[in-house]
Amino acid sequence: MSILDLRRQADVGQKGSFSNRMRSRRFSKFEGLLEGLPRPLKVIDIGGTVRFWEQRGWTDRDDVDITLVNLHAEQSAYPHIRGVAGDATKLKAFGDRQFDIAFSNSVIEHLFTFENQLAMAREVQRVARAYWVQTPNYWFPMEPHFHVPGWQWLPQSARVRLLQRRRCGWRGPCPDRTEATELVREVRLMTRAELRRCFPDAALWPERLGGLVKSWVAYGGFARIAGARGSEDGLHP
């Protein structure tokens, strides 16, 4: 497979790409967790895009209300999807349990440090009653952002030099060392143990490819939503 073909297969924007098929399969599991939950559902998508929900076929649904949080607010033409500006590590605009579900897809690894990742995890669990957070696995051999096998295991200095000289995945070449260093440092893949520290009460689902764990999903709280509505309806004590 050529480099161009590899990039096409890794492009989630391409409907038939391998990455998009993997994302669709993963999303099916998420939708399964929603079955039987009371509607409408209030969802906060941290780092998400309108395009993502278009691809999932959720933009015309009136039983969900989706708030997209990014550093810069994204415009939306859909009445049930709105974009706001915010910081994943400090969601101070939102109250405790303001949302039913906090959703995040391949975002928590873009926060530079483990301390920032912990901060995002705390906010995820604060603002929503249930959560679904996906992130690539540190130990999977193909790095998904730079498309270099074993990239994340190289010393930072070696990664910076590579990025200065050549295009690596979606980034580079960046001759400026400061810029290259920032691009390298931005992506910090997580291990299962680190994800467990961030989400101690979560179920950790391994998304596998060829027998290896490609990514992890930490999720929890979905039964809590169903149970809360059940109590309101007199179904539970």
C-alpha cells in the first residue's frame, strides 16, 4: 500500500475508509448502551464536530440535544446541535450533572500532559451522569496521528528531528524546531493503567485489530440514567 493509500484509509472523513469503518463499529456499541434510556438525551461532546454527527446520522434527530465543546466554537446548521467555546480541562460554564452523557472521541490524548488528562477526566465525570471516552492505545504499534510504527516509543528528540525533515501522517514537515516540538508534545497516548487512574469506576472496553488493542474506551453511568428514570416512574424503590 502506498503512502497516499494509507492516508486515505486513515482519513475518517472518507466514508469508506478503514478508520471510518472502525469508528462506525465502535459507535454501534455506544448506541447499544443508549437503548432503553429516557429521551431526550442531553449530550456534551468534548472536542467533537458537526461532521462526526452527520456521519453517524444523528443530525436530524429530535430526541437528542448535543453541545460541542472546542477551543473555538463550531457553527452548526442543526437545531439540536450547538457549538460553544471551552477548555476540556476546565468546563466551568457547565454545572454538575448538567448533561446525561459526556462523549469524547480521540481527544484526551491531545492534552500534552497526564495532569491535563486527569483534569479532563474529572470534568467529564462531573458534568454528566454517564460518559464514553475513547482514546488510542499507547501500546498499539502504529501511531494513529503520525503514521510511523513505534513513533510514541521513540525519544522526543528523535520524533522532533523526524518531523522537522519529513511529513509524518497529518503533520509536518516543520523545519522550525519549536513548532515541531509543540506538535510532538501535543499527542500523549495513554496506557490502560493511566486510563484506569483517570476513570476508576469505568468499564474499559478494548477495541481490537488483528488481536491487538488498537484503542480503549472508558465508559460508565449508563445504568444510573435508566435507574434514575425508573425511580421517577415508580419502577424502583
